[in-house]
Amino acid sequence: MSDETMMDDEIPSGMDEAGEIADDAPVTSATVGDLAYRTGGSLEGLAPIELTPDILRLIEEGGVLRLPEDGDATPEGTQTLFGEDEKMIINLGPQHPSTHGVLRIMLELEGETVVRSKPIIGYLHTGMEKTAEELTYVQGATNVTRMDYLSPISNELVFCLAVERLLDVEIPARATWIRMLMAELNRICSHVTWAATNGMDLASTTMMIFGFRERDMVLSFFEKTTGLRMNTNYIRPGGVAADLPDGWEDDVEVMMDTIESRLDDYDELLTGQPIFRERTEGVGVVSAELLLAMSATGPLLRAAGVPWDLRRSMPYLAYDQVDFDVIVGSIGDTFDRYAVRMNEIRESIRIVRQVLERMPRGDYRVQDPKITPPPRARIDESMEALIHHFKLFSRGFEPPEGETYVSVESPRGELGCYIVSDGTNKPYRMHMRAPSFVNLQSVPALLRGGLMADAIAVLSSVDPVLGEVDR
């Protein structure tokens, strides 16, 4: 939530000039089970916050293990909280099933209490940002869609919005609403997948079955619409790859009705379950001030009481034309993070139903032959269409020189794309502001002072995707 995400003279929706929540701000409270959620008062994060000595100490020292990754000796000059003989350092992952072989956390323990910890990444490096500089803008969406593989639509969306800003192109209204539909379906899909894996991390195999059952419904619709279940390459500069299939309204309506009814099963299975509550309530508590200082976003930040959602605060696509609530927590513990995501599924269903009612007719991509290919049927009929298709996919297009940064609200937080154009058909530089990467630095603060047995529950509540961290 840095200053660069805000335009010079722009005041986010729902705020007044002083940076306080306006009286008519569209931020509401919601409940899950018997735990109430409320807004957090002032939004200090929208202006440069004061880094107090306590916050600086927490960032620099609070819970962050200072040992080297390849050694177990305390470096000279490093102070420990207790005697050398009483210290124990263990590795959580990367072989642990809940870290999926791609994340390692060094834990410094005093008994079973986590004193300090250190996330270690780099087991999944793919160099996607550097690869993007060797791909044309037309090919770029195929690359970025694989970063956050649980939310590929968000990656494609932010990349294409950045490219379209460089091109100064306005896409048709139908393309905008199709993008919004797919983004919200992907948000539902991502959150139910998180609910499934989080349930498994807390020993609920039933939740794993429930979550993947709902996920499969959404992925089947993606396959029908795009031809692929994951990494769809559906959103492209200028619009989308294809129009929605016949009967899509019925498919989506059935899907939303089914998932909404099954959320009640989630509540019955987990929300009011005493063991689940004891494993999550009061576990991994972190303050909003510290999260703001660490630039955390998404459900992690909203669970601490800060109603920051780019769909509402800095609207893009047509989010300013639909009604939905920003869900916030009050405590910032693991249960709050669970509850915020569950309610966000309900809000996404609410958005999708409005899209169903208001989807405009018209083109699904701009009719500019320099940006979008001709219809597939024309290629067999026209030599000009064939040449046009060949040149677009072999050479691409060349945005004017410049740079831009665009951000969207992915299921994990603020996902940003920064592109520098040198006037050629490939980006001169590209960088992704990955929310999983930024949010992961809060793990030491979340684990500090907790039990080793709660480490997996806390880590799961952050919902990092390592494909996005190690991009």
C-alpha cells in the first residue's frame, strides 16, 4: 500500500480529504459464527505512517532469526535471548507436506515456544520477470498467468491493464464485464482452495474434499469458456480471447447457487467447531499498525481491521458500478483471516450475480487490427486476414515509450504490474508487485511467542503461493 499506487490528486472512494473513513463509506461489518467484524477506524496506511520505535524494533528484530541459512552457529555479534545450551533451531520444511516442498522456515525454539523464525525462499525460482523481457506483449499473458497458479486470471488481468495503459486503448464494455466475471469466479475458486488446504493443515480431511469439490465446478466452467482449467491465457491485451459460451448464464447461476448453499456446510463443519476455534482464535495475532508498516495487503490486512480493498478504494474495471461489502476483522488472528475469506466468497457471489443481470452486449475485444487478431473463420477466407494474424503473433505491436504501474485486488492482496516500454515489441523491464512475497515477511511477527504446534495453522492463514513468491 505504497504512495506510488495512488494518483496525485486522487482520494480513494470511501475516504475524506483527511484520510479518515467517510461517513458514507461503503465498508460494512459482517459476521461468521458468533464473532463480529467491524471496521478499524482510521486508515493510517493511506498516508505515510509513523514508524514508532516499537514498530521498527518489531520489523528489525521482532521474531526474525538472524542465523545464516547454511549454518547453525550464531554469528559473531548476534545476541540470543537465552543461553547457548538452551537454544534449539529446527527446520519447518521444505519437505513438510504443508510447505509443499518450496518453503523452508527456520524456527528458534525455547521449549515449544517460537522465539524467532526466518522464512527461506528460492526453491521455485523461474525467472518469469526476466523471461517477460524476451517475450512480446502478445505472448506476455502466457507467462504471467503461471505466477500465482491459484489465481491466474488476476495475473493476466493486471498485465493486460498495464499494456493497455501503455497503448492508451479503451476496451469494449462487454470485455470489461467479462473480465470482472472471470476475476470474481477465480477469487471464489482461490478461496475455496485455501479453505480446503487450510482444513487439511488442521486435520480436517472433509474440508479438503468439500473445497476441491467446489473448486472443480469453477474450473470446469473455465475449461468450457477458455479451453483450459488453469493458466488460461484468456485475458489478453485488447479484451479477452473469446466470447462467453452459449448457456453461460445458466451455468454460472447454478454454480453460484450451489456454492452459496455449501458455504453453510463449511460453517457447520468449521466455524462453530470447538477444536477448530481453539486452534485458530487468539493464534497468530498481529496488529494493523505492524501490517501496514510491512505493506501487507489483502485478507491478511483486512482481518486486522483495515478496510483496504482496491476494488473499492481505487476502483478498476466496473467495480464502481456493483454493490459489495469490504469484509474486515476485529482481532487479526487466524480465525479472523478464515472468516474474512469465507465472507469474501459470499461477496464475490453477490458481484457475479450482478454481472449476470447487467452483462452488456457488443464486442469482447477492440476491433483494432494492430492489437487483436482477425476472427478465426476469416483466416481461411482472406489472405489479408492470414497475414494480419501471422504478423500479430510473430511480431506483435509496439507501445510508445513510457512506463506504467497498475494494480488489482487479487485473492491475496495488491497485485501490481510495472512495465517500462522502450518503443519495441517487448517490455524493456517488467516487475510484479506480488502480494504473497510481501505478505510472507509478516510470518516471523505472526509466529513470535506462539507454539510450534500452531506454526502450520498460522502459515496457512497467510495463504502464500510460492509460484508468486519465487517468480
